[in-house]
Amino acid sequence: MSAAAHRLSALPWRARLWWPHLVWLGLLLYTDAQLWFTRAGLYYTAPQSPGLFWRNALLADLLDCALFYLNYGVLQPRLFKSRRGLTYLGSVVGALLLFAALRVVLSVALNEGIQQGQRTLNLAAHAQLLLAYHVPLGGLILLLSAGLRLAGDYLRERENRRELERQHTRTELSLLKTQLQPHFLFNTLNNIYSLTLHASPQAPEAVMRLAELMRYQLYDSTDDLVPLAKEIRHLQGFLALQLLRLPPDEADEVLPFTVLLPPGAEYARRLPPMLLLPLVENAFKHGDLAARPLVARLRLQLEPNGHLVFSVLNYCTDNTAAATAPGGVGLVNLRRRLELLYPGRHRLTVAATPTEYQVKLEVQL
């Protein structure tokens, strides 16, 4: 059995659909209780003795259950679902006639309905009366079992489809995450290459910071959600790596990162790992590191109701080049992740001028 099939077979209890059996059992108990309290059948007077009544009711219920589950568990799934309509119809008619015959035999054996007013029926009249009752009764049982089976199969298939959709979503998210890590590594290695190309003494520190970032991606990014504090620390580590490309005396001034959070929200609120990183990467990939007084401005604000706003404004010399540059995996990846993780609960907007490029993400956590 494949892993996907195993997961489908391990659905929660409601997906196993016990309710058709409960409906059938409840109907039997309701009918028996009604007959007991009224002391009357539909065509005969029920025995007054509790022992005799419940013995007769149990025997009749066993035959009713046999017909119900023959159609529910055998004929319907094996013949009807396999589109063997004529075979199914013949089997249903045969089961109905056999059920009626057995119920007639049982009723005759228990002397049910033999006394009609002031006269006693002979065997032929008795059997005819019983058939006129038990054949429609069997038909109703078959209709009920068929309806419950169809409803149960529909709900089961719907649950299976939903589970497959969830599996597909998880698989796609996992694929998007694996795409994001090489994309991040590719961009960062380009930055380190730039440092080594100029024999910068900051290259070893850049490698160390890259190792710290990769540790986060290897171990923490496997979780579905991480505390907001971890994501902020990851962004700060990424910014520290980028600052190595700038003059040390300007690094802290040209790249402000403002964080506004309610008290304790950095640990109480959670979000998918590396959700915000593509916006920051995009700013450095297409921004102008020589722009002054600011290279970029980052602002992260979380409202008490969980509304997160993250904006990145960077300055660039050629927006046309930025818009058409190859390798735009990050933002495309981010848009798809947002559609899967926060459908109807996010907004990603881009505003561009000849010298500025701003991306703003709003998410309801």
C-alpha cells in the first residue's frame, strides 16, 4: 500500500461513516418501542407478555437486518457500483422475495395476524395477508439501505478528495520551500563571491553568517509554523550578512529595520518559516547599494488582532531592469505560498516609481 493510500485509510472516525448504522439501529429501536407502547402491530395485536414481544421483535429485527446489510454491504458495493445493473436488479428482487417468504414463515410460526376480528384466517389467506405487508416492508428496507449506502459513499469520496487536496497542498508547499532554499543560497553566494572578488576581510564573517542562516533553514524551516521572533532574527541575520557589502560606518544608517509588536507577540504569534525573506532578498537583488541616504527601509508591524504588515522600500536606478531581471523565483514562490496558506487573508501589493520599488505584504495571522 502506498503512503497516500495508507493516509486515506487512516482518516478520522467521522470519515469511516458510522452514522448509517446508527440511523438503521435507531429506526429499529424506535419501531420496536412504538409497537411495545401501543401493543399493536400494523396488522395484528402484539402479545402482552414482554418476553414474547421482545422475542418476536428480535427475530423480526434479525431478518430485517439481514436484508438491510445484504444490500448495504454486498449487493450495492459489488454489483451496483460496478455498473452491473441487471445483475443487481435481479439479486435485489430475489433477496426481496426470500425476505418476504422468511417473514411469512416466521409470522405463521408465531401466529401473528391469524386472528382478524371474530374470525380466524386459514393458511392461504394468512400467507396472502402477510405477503401484502412484508413485500412493501422489504422494499422500504432496500430503499433505505441503498440511500444510506449512496449517501455514505458520497461523503466518503468527498472526504477522500479533500484529503487528497490537503496532501497535494502539503506536497506543493514542501516543493516551494525546497525551491526557496537554493534560491536564497544562490543569491547569498553571489554576495560572498563579490566580497572575495575584492579580497574583502569580511568574507570569512560572511561565510559564518551564511552558516547560521542555513542552520535555521535546515532545522527550523521544516516546521509548519515558527514563532515570529525566530523569523525576525532570521531577517536580522540576513540583513547583517548584506551589511558586510557596505562601508562599516554607514551600515547601520542606510538600512533601518523597524519592528513594532504588542508585548509578548513575538512568541505568541506564529507564521510559516521564511515567509518574509523573499521580500528582503528582492530588495537587495534589484536595489541600488550606492543609494543614499537609504539603501532600503524595512518595517514590520503587528496589530493586537494578528494583522501583520511588512513593507520593504528600496531604491533602484532602473526599475525596468528590475522588473525584467531573470530568476524571479522568490516573489512568484511567495505569491503561491500565500495563496495556499492564507487564502482570502492576505494582500501583496507592489508600487514602483522610476527610483523606488516598494512591496507591502499584509497577512491575517
